[in-house]
Amino acid sequence: MPRLAPLIRTLLVAVLSGAALAAAWPAPVRPERLRPVVPARAVLRVAADKGQVYVMSGGRVRAYDASLRHQRWSAPLRSFGTLAVGGGLVVADDGFTNLHAYDARSGKLVWTVAAPRPLSGVSTGPGSTPFQELRVTHGVVIGVTYDDIRAWDARTGRPRWQVQAVDPNRLLSGSGKVTSYNARTGIDGYMRGVDTATGKRVWSHRELGLATLQQGELIFTTNASPAGKGVSVVQVRTGRSVTVRYAFPAFENAQHAIYTQLYLHDAQVCAEGIVNGVQRVQCLPRTAGRYLSGDRRLLAALRPSGQASSSVWEQQTRRVLFAVDGTWLLGGSGPVRLKLPWARMPRPCSVGGSFAEAGPLAVFAAFGPGRIAVVDQRSGRMVRLVRALGDVKAAWMVAGRLVVLTDQAVFSVTVPGVQTRT
């Protein structure tokens, strides 16, 4: 009997631990989906503001409440391309040669404007390709094609300006007066700021790196070169910039290290890579960068400001990364090491890929097919497990509910701890 005591204690601990894990594992919930359900193969375009969800499908643009149970308005559309919302407007590219603006609350057509665009980067004639991006900002609608950027007056639809730019992705608005973008001349890249109202050039730089996040009128870019590990800060209004470099001890001091990617957060910079054969993540304060060049006065921008930041047109990958010291969420508001009931997971590789950010929440497919995890980034704990298929493409907080777009559907769920308005 004395010999059985340790075994009994072990079994008791296992049972209690299992009960604790079960309690920590949220029960899967079924989400609210569009009624009628949008076909799984339908190509969805979805946008959202603080109060409504807008869906482009089936030859119409529709507005729904946050629960997706109630359609508030519907407007016909010849075809579909890109969708954006802002300034009280829903702007829809019909995928051919026109751009349409609807009143976000009533669905009334405000204006339609001819907007022919090139079929490819080498074609100059009208084509049937949608805009790569649309944005409504500071009284203008900005559209990006393969070889130019255009702006229309948001109130009237009157054309404002058009500038030629090869592969002009990574567009953003850093201040009310200046809009900046990255583009290319041959194999060389550049970053340029133009007057938002007129399109006239305000400043131009050789490409400082990949525009990653924005805080107020400051843009933070990361150097794409593995040897660089650099971050540049650009003031959009003036074009002033400063560049710093980070030395990560885990990579600098290892005998065999392969640096993979740099992730920029509000207060930290994290490096990902392989160190002595294993996946590693190491983070440093943003202020740890060593000055390389530029305006030293902008070094103060590396200090945490507490100001909300936003990704620059989704250029920074938000990655769910399994490393030797745990599973990380990198590229969001801050680096997060997940606190999940790993004993109940099939295997570590059931978490991976990328995640979408909605306020403090991270949303990603995990734990096998048909499961989507919702994690509170402030605590690193999972707060909701949703029964839904597909890879997560985007997520929004709308009137206290979480709205998620996958490659197969759009759905809405409540989230514990998040107040829901009716």
C-alpha cells in the first residue's frame, strides 16, 4: 500500500490538472452568419465601421447590423471589385470602369464616376481589373491601380489628381495634408509624400524599408535586408527621417543563426529566426536601436507614446509563430506569448500562419479544421473558440461584437468581457 501512495497522488494530480485544463478551454460556439448564408465559393468583399458591416456579393452591396441578422439596406452593383468605408461613405469599385459612393446609413447612391484603369502594369488601356486598394481619408477617395494613384472628392466624386507610380502599394495617409506611398522605378524603390488635396510632391526618399505601422503622422518602416535589422521613422508632413539598427544578442552571439524577419510593435522590436537549429524569437525595446543616419530629433519617436498605432494597409505580417520557448503572436500591438491549455492540443503545429487583429483581440484558425481561436492579446489567453471553416482574412469590433471574415464566410460572435450593444 505505501508503494501505491505516490501513484495515487500522481493520478490525483493528473485528474485535477485535466479538470483545470478543461475549465481553461472555452466551449466552442456557433457564430451568427448572414441570412441567407453566403455560398462558400462566393468571393466576398467586406468592410466595417463602428456600427455596421458592409458586404459586396451577388451583384449588390448590403449593410448589416453587427449581429449580421438584420439587413439595413441593399443597393445594386453591376459587378464587384474593391470595397472601402469612411467619412460616412461606402465606396465600391464595380470591377470594370466605374467607382460608386453610397451613403453609409441609407444606402442612397451619392455619386458615380468613370474610373478606367489598366489591365496590367504594362497596359495603358481600360481593363476589367479592380483597384488594388481603396481608401476614404480627409475628404478624398484614393484608389490604387497597378501603375498610378488617383483621388476624387469624397463629397462630389469630382477627380482631384492622378500620379504615375509603378507598383504603388503600401499607401497610407500620415497626416491630413500629406499622403505617402511606396513605389518603384525599375528595381529601385522610393517613398514619396504628396499633397492630399492636389497630388503635388512634397518630399521624396529612396526606399527606407517596408512601411509597417503608423502612429499619428509618423511612419515606421522595417528594413527588408536580413543584414540590416533596421527601423526608420518618417514624419509624413515634412519627410524628415531617422534610421536605427538593432543588435539582437540571441542572433549576434550564436554560432549558427539565420535571421528571418523583423516585427515592429508599439514599444518593442522583435526578431524571428533559426538559432542553432531551433526557431527563436527575441525582443528589444524600440529605444534600443543604434543611430545610423538622419534627423536625431526623431529618435524621441522610438519611445513608447501610448498613442494607438495602426498597420499600414496590412503590410506587416501578423504571425502566429511556434518557437522553442512557446507560441508567439508577432506583428500586432505588442509581442504576445500565448497562455493556452497545450495538453489538450493535438500537436504544436496545429497553431500557425497569420492572425487578424480587432481591437485587443487576435483571431486565427487553430486546433484542427473548423476551429477559430479568439485570444485577448492583453493576457495571452483564449477567450472564445468558434466553430467555423476557413482561413481568417480580417476581423473587426462592431458595436461590441466580433465580426470575422474568412476565405469561406463572414460571421459574428459575442466575446466574453466585451460589452455588446443591442
